[in-house]
Amino acid sequence: MTLLTEMMQRPLDPGYAEAADRREASGLPRSTGLRGVTIGVAAILLGFLLVAAALTLRPAGTTASRDKAQLIEQIQARQSRGDAQVTQVNQLVAQVRGYQDAALGTSSSSLAVELGRLGLLTGELAAGGPGLLVTIDDAPAAARGDGGVDPRASEGFTPGRVTSRDLQVVTNGLWQAGAEAMSVNGQRLTARSAIRFAGEAILVDYRPLSPPYVITVVGDPQGLQTRFAETTGGSYLKSLGDNLKIPSSIAAQDHVEVPRASTLAVTFAGSRSSGIPSATATSASAAPTPPPTPLPTPETTP
């Protein structure tokens, strides 16, 4: 206890205390050390070192992130340029249609009717009338996995999300049920349309879509619903909800509208010396042969 008391009352060594007293008696400061200044300088240097280390260790943009940003900029620029070209095409189409109307005004009305029918079949003209709105959305995050194992997960899709194949099956079922015109999120489907995927993004004629996916169908509402329920597409849509918790709805409408196709492939036909006609298509694959129905079944290849 004596030692502890001594340390508490006289923490400074007696020799150091005596020297400090002599300096104080002669009018000098009790200490000549630079401890306070040294500590201040050391604290400043340590702060600079910590800031430099933090800046050095902060991860800079990797090559992959920079490439991704550049790709996003290129995609956005090309989409803007494509939209501008589509607007120009629509203006030219309207101009051509005006010339056609002027020319057909002096010819048989049956030719104008046939031209209008072919324009609706090919998607060159917008269509409207009674029909259906079929909406499909991704399953809520809380419900994903509740329906068990998603067999589509082997294809790289997140469980519970709508895939390009889902839209393919459903739209083909609607064509089979007697749809006269159709669009998905405003993208017109024709005999040359394709529903594909890039990663987990769904593309219709290379246009990216985002959920919910609204399929606008022109046709007899009651007949379409009845016949669609009997098709493979109707059964498939029901199984998506029952097994994978993917919500969907079908609503009859007095009037719906689908726009004209934004891209139409043009085929240039000619004749060979042998007299056998030939055709060269501007697209990668030829259009499928249309069946004898109001509209051909669209090509929806993944």
C-alpha cells in the first residue's frame, strides 16, 4: 500500500522532480522536452497517411465496369438513333399511303379492300377492335420458390421470372385461338417476329421489354378466351400461376389497338433465266409459310 500511495502522490521520479525544481527556481520551464509538439506532428502525419491509404485502397473502376458503362452508352445512343429512324419511316409510310389512296381512288374499290387486308395481315397497318388484354408479371419476391423447383432454372433464368419461352407459348396459343392481331408491350407481332432473350432480358424484334408483359389481342373476346383455355398456351399459362406463383390475368375489352410493326422485312423477287422465280430476303431466315387462318402464326424462336 505504501508503494501504491507513493506512486499516486509522486508519479515523477525523485531525480527528475529535483531537476525540474532547479530549472523552475532558475526561471526556466520545468521541462525541455518536445513531447507535445512531437505528438501533434505525429498525429498530423498519421492523418495524412490514413487518408492516402484510404484513397489507395479504394477500388477504382475495373475494366469490366468501364466496358459495361461504354456498352450502355452505345446501346442508348443506338436506340435513340433507331427511334429517330422509326419516326422517319413512319412519316414516309404515311406519305406512301397517301399516294396509294390517291391512286386507288381512280381504280376498283376491291383492290383497296385487298390492300387493306394484306396490310393488316403483314402488320404494315395498325389494327383495332374488340379483344383481350393478357397480362403476365414476375412472381413476387416473397413467393418465389413457394411452388417448388422451377424447371426453367436450368436455362439460366431466375426462378419466378417470366421468360421468353413463356411469352412464346402464350402468344402462339393466342394465335391458335384465332387472334387477328397482337402486340406485346406495344411491339407488334407479325409472321416474321421473334421473341428472344439476352441474359434475362426479353426481346421482341430486338426491342427490350420490362414486366409486366401486356399482350394486346384483337379478336372476338368471348371466343378467344374459350378457345385459348383449350390450347397448350392456355394450360401453360395456368400452370405458371399454379406451380410457380407467376400472376396473370385475361380481361375482355370493347376496343383495343395494336400499332403497326416497327420493322418490316422486305423481300425482293425476280426471275432466273430458267423462268423459275427466286427470292432473296433481307432477314436472316425466310418467313414461315402462313397457314389458312385469319393471321399466320408468328415465328417465335428463342
